[in-house]
Amino acid sequence: MKTSVNTLEREARKKSAIHNLDSRIKLIMTLIIIVYGVYTTNLLNLLLIEIYIIFLVFLSKISLKYYLKRIVYILPFGGFIAIFQPFIRPGDILYTLPFGLSLSYQGVQFGILLLSRLTVSISMIVLFSSSTPMNSIINAMRRLGFPKVLSMILSLTVRYLFVFFDELDNIRNAQKSRCFNIWNHKISYMWILRQLGYTIMMIFLNSFEKGEKIYFSMLSRGYNGESNQYIEEPSMKHINYFVLILTIAIIIFIELK
Amino acid sequence: MHIPDGFIPISQCIVYYVIVIFVGYFAVNWAKNNLDEKQIPLLSVLGAGVFAIMSMNIPIPWGTSGHMIGSPIVSILLGSPFAGFLVMTVVLIIQALAFGDGGVTVLGANIFNMGIIASFLGFYIFKALKPLIHAIPSVFIGSFLAIFITSIACALELFIAGTFPLTAGLVFMGLYHFVIGIVGEGIISAIVYMAINNLRPDLISKKSLDLKRED
């Protein structure tokens, strides 16, 4: 997980046409495409949207291997449910398997629909997150009117995410160097759980202590409960509006075709 | 328990979003009135911590593994279910937007499950049981029931969305999270509570402190 956290940011800080787009525009585009992907029930529409996303991926110069790896890593969670649809959905029976299992036509249809929706939304979100640094995502949300308190909590969380993954890694390495393995059947299960519990407790304690430290360091820089942030990103260029309008036009075209 | 995009139709997603925004309004108000400015950095760092905790695998006897959700124990430690809600909202937004874990359209449903149901159940079960039995068993029962009932709610939502049949969903989600609830959430939360109660009792909210502690 930790490596994925770091490679995520590495990919997100590359330079390309997509990376250079304003993060607000990218966020709105992502939302529009995903909402449309979930809304439509036409497989052809989903295919066309997917082609558009793949085109954007090529523009963005993200390493394809990395991109596919991330999709493959995320897909199984929902893919599992989609693949089982033919067996659990009642309908016209296509084929009967032993053990009382049967494939239904409606199930196959629905399963394919779910899987394609899933592919569209995941490929879009992976494209978005690998072309936008996490900080810009939060800034985009803040500038689009997300509540101030929450966006401040979010931006601090994003900042400390990496620290915590490092910390977790340190704890894990220390445990590994003592031959601690959660799958070891020779030690008592309760003991393993207790060690994990202590690890998690350490993370909680660290959070509390860091929270205090951060508060004091913010206080010493003039923090008063309000958060006003300087955002370094440049103002919107015309190309951004153009890309947004293009995306909306493509979706309307796909829907009406 | 992260529902992916496409599993719940847009019309139903909106309902969950409305509920989340409604609770979110109270949560932000609560944060304004009850949290001094000191605790805002704390909530965010806890969010980062919970994020890391969620990526830790906890072994389950049948060779699989699960992970903790963490909102019940956060609510218990900070003494309000709104704290769990805020931390979970932050974590789920980052997971959805930056990691693709859980969908964007279903973000409302995911926050409803893990942020609202789990935090409120975990905290209020703990609060109700604490005077009756010792604090540590009530942490265990609160976190366990919170996760178990959340998984049932998740199965129900998928049924209402027409994605998964009711009985199969209840059996799969229920059984799996029954075990995760006991091992991953219940026992681990109890250990965390016990350890923090012994080491740094000042960090636990006064409402949740174990007063029978032996010094």
C-alpha cells in the first residue's frame, strides 16, 4: 500500500496536457463522466465513453503498466459481485449447471452492465487520481465550495497520510525483523491479535500526539481556527473551459446519437 | 464494505447524499460548538491514522483477512459519534477520489454506512452498556455490533438497489462481517481502548473514560 501511495504522487506530478488542466475542471469532468456511466444502461454508450477515457489516458502520458495495474487492483472488489450476477439473478435460464446452479439471461445482461459501468468509473477515477496530486484535489474541492472546516481537515489529512504510511511501515519492519508474521500458526492467535492491537494503538497514540504538535506549530504561525489558504495554482485558462465543454458535448452526443 | 460505482442507481444515491448532508450539517455545527480549534488538527491526523489502520490486514481464522473500519473506536475515544462521522467522511472522500476504493456516486451510501451507522451505533451501544458492565466489554460489544449491523445495512441497500438478492447478501455479508466484527473490530478496538486507558487516559474523552480503572 505504501509504495502505491508514493507512486500515486509520482505519477500525479508528471507533466502533460491532462496534468496541466485545472484540477477543478478535472474534478467536474470526472464527476460528469462517472454519473453518466452510472446513469446510462446502454452498453454501446459505455464503450464510447471508455474509448474517450482511453484517449485521455494516452494524452496524459501516464505509464500504461501502472495505470492497468491500478485498475486490476481495484476491480476485483466489485467485479466479484458482477461476475456472480448470472447465478443469482432470476430470469430465463440459459444453461443449467450441477448443484442447482443456473445461468440466467437477465443475469448475464445485468452482470455485463455492472462490469462495464465499473470499468468506466474506475478507469476515469484512476486517470483523475494519477493525473492530479492529492493536494490539488482537495484545493479543487475547497474552491468549488466544499465546507471550510471539512476541507481544512481534508487537506491536513492528505498531508499526514504519507507520514502515517511511513510510520506503519516502520512498525511493520520492526515486527518483521523479529520474525513476526500474522499467518504463523505456531503462535497463539490471541497473541497475534494483541500485537496487531498494540500496533493500531501506537498509530492512535501517534495521531493524538501529532495532532497536538501540529496544533502548536499552527498556533505559532498565527492559526486562529479559521483557515485561509494561499493556493499556488494559476488561474483558469481558456483551454480548460474548452476541454470541459468538449467533454459535455461528447456525452450529449453519445446520449443522443 | 466499500460499495463501488454503478451498484446503486443514481436516484437512490441522491437519497443517501441527502441524509449524509443532513447529518453533516449537524456534525459541522457540533464541531463549531464543541471542538475547540485545537481538535481540528487532531481530527485530521486521526483521519490519516485511520487510513493507515484500514490498510492493515488482520488475519481471520479461515485463512482470509479483513481490516478494521475504525469509526466506532474513534467515536468512543473522542466521546461523540460526530467525531467518527467527520473522520470517516474525510477518509472515505480521499479513498474514493484518490484511490478508487469505493465509488464516487455511492460515496453518500458509503459514508451513510461506515460514517453514520457504524459511528452512532458503536458510540451509543458503548454508552448504554458502560454503566451496566465494565467499559472494556462494552467497547467490544459496541464495535462488534456496529460493524455487524452496518454490514446488514449494506446488504439491504444492495438489495433495494436491485444488485444483490436479499438472503444471499445477508448470509454472505452477515457471516463475513460477523467474524470481522468480532476479531477485527471488536477485539482490536477493546485492546486499543484498554491500552490507551492504561497509558494515556487523558486522551480519552471524559464521557468515555473507564472510571473503575485501577491506578
